[in-house]
Amino acid sequence: MKFLLEVTVDDALPAEDKARELGRILRYWGGNLHHYALVPGDGSPIHDSAFQEVGHWRVAGAAGA
């Protein structure tokens, strides 16, 4: 399985705030992982703490695909 996760964090944020926001995004996403079958084609947008879309994840298929 090839799993892709892409998140854009605001470059204008101080490093500490970037780390905090990315950590929050990853914890929230990881906590909801059990809701997905994780089969090719699965995916979802990723939102920050202000509910703005900042990225996405998807299952692309076999590794190397």
C-alpha cells in the first residue's frame, strides 16, 4: 500500500506554533484513522485548527505505484 499525506503549514507562524499545529493535525487525523478502510482510492482533506483545508491524505495503491 502506498499512503500519501501532505500538509502545508503557514510559513509565517513561529516554529513553536508550526510544531503545535502540525502535532494537532496529526493527532486528530490519527485518532480518526479507524474510520477508513485504507484501500486504494480512500482519502480525505486535512483541516487545521481554524477549519481551513491545509492538505489531504490518500491511499494510492501498491507501494512503488
